[in-house]
Amino acid sequence: MALSEPLRVGVLASGDGTNLQALLDTVHGNEVLVVAVASDKRDARALQRAAAADVPTAVFEGADHPDRESRDGAIADWLLEREVKLVVLAGYMALLTSPFLRRFPGAVLNVHPSLLPAFPGVRAIEQAIDYGVKVFGVTVHLVEDDGGVDTGPVVLQGAIELPGATDPEVVHERLRPLEHALLPEAVRLFARGAVTRDPENARRTVVAR
């Protein structure tokens, strides 16, 4: 069921912002409104992409805060001031602390360049190449306050076969179209209330297409 008003989304991004751009080009202004984009990097191109779409931006660099919890608290305050209901991590390279996640329970989505639970954390593509996998993929998952990294329930996944892959940059370029399709679709489904917990297993989601 569609919401009477678009879901208000905040995006955190550390780099180029191609996943943010995918959101702006697809679901923004339709099922959702991207109302805030924050970064931990002042030179992140994602901020330029947001500004070009007239979306408010802010920078929260680690050096400007005494610790991670303080920075995360400032980010959460800024997002909540803009009535954000869903936080999307679109290439955000800093781990979020428990106090932040508790302020957005069940409402933080992340996109990760592997088929979780395989190869969580940083350098996921490099991990997969080193392992010699023939199939690479992308996962969109909920971020849980469970002390783990990339351990939250899976919402959507996609995969491609790259049997001879040895270059992480090449693999990531091949994965980008999957990221740009799956992340907006997951946000769209969340906005429609189509992503729920499996009543028999809280570690799983049920997705109604």
C-alpha cells in the first residue's frame, strides 16, 4: 500500500555518490523524498550531486567531534530535524555506533558489494577475488544494532558471473548496475511497507513485490 505522503529519506555517503544519484533519478519525488544528504568527507562528490538536486547537505568529519558517538549523535540530530524516517547508506565508509542505530530502529538500509553473508566488511570485492569466486553480487540489507558488520537481514540480492575476474575495479564497475537497480527498489519497497520481518525468524525479511 502506498503511503499518503512520500517517505522522507536521509542518505549518508562518503564518495562519488553514484548510488545516491540512482536514488535521485528513480524514487526521489515519487515514492520517497530525499530530504538530507550527509557525508564524513568534505570533498565527497555525493554532496555535489545532492546540491544539484536541491537536497540539503551537511559534513560531519571525524576531526570535528571528540569521538564516533558524538559525531553519530550530531548526524542523527540533523537527520531527525529533517524528519527523516529511513536512512540509506550509499557508499558510507564509517561504521555507525549503537546510539545512532537505536534512533532509527529497523530503518537503516545499506548496499554492500558481495552476496552476504559472504565477504562482509571492507574490501569485500578483494576478499571475493582472493577466494577465487566465480559469481559476484550485491546485497541490500537492514543494518542491525547487533555488534556485527554487514550482519543485518537481507532485503534484496543480485549476482553476475565473472569467472576470470582479477581486478577489483573492473568487478565493481560490473556490479554498479546491480547496485543502482537494487538499492532504489529496496527503498521503494520499504516506502510501500512491503519489507517486514519474518515472524518465524527475526533475522530474515519478507519482501512483498
